[in-house]
Amino acid sequence: MKKMFWLITGLTAGIVIARKIEQNPAAKAVAEDLIKSGKELAGAFMDGFEETRSEKPVATAKPKATAAKTAARKPSVRKPAAK
């Protein structure tokens, strides 16, 4: 019930804020500037990611060693069953 309340509250607040921004030209310019900056930042991250990915070769799976190390531990001792 709380989640539904916060979902409806968030949607309502978003709609009200969007309408207020569209009515105010100065706020609209600020919002458009923020959107433009966000898109530039996302583009820079994507360019860097693609550049890094193209530089590094894809690692292949290495075959597992055939002889596995055995852990040094005490042998298990069975406890007698309770009567």
C-alpha cells in the first residue's frame, strides 16, 4: 500500500513539475540545458566504453587444472545417534 502511495505521489509531482516548467520560459531553458548536458555526458561515457572495449581483447575461458588441490582438514567423525 505504501509503495502504491509513493508511486502515485511521484507521478503526480512529476506531472505538476513538468507543467510548471512548460509554463515558465526560463525554467524551460534550464531544463533543456540540463537535458543537453546529460546527453553529452552519456555520449562521452559511451565513446569511452566503446574505445576501451575495442582496445582489450576478449578473454577466453581457460581450461581448469586436472589435479585439484585437496584442502587440509580433519577427517569427519561420526557422532553416535541419540537414543
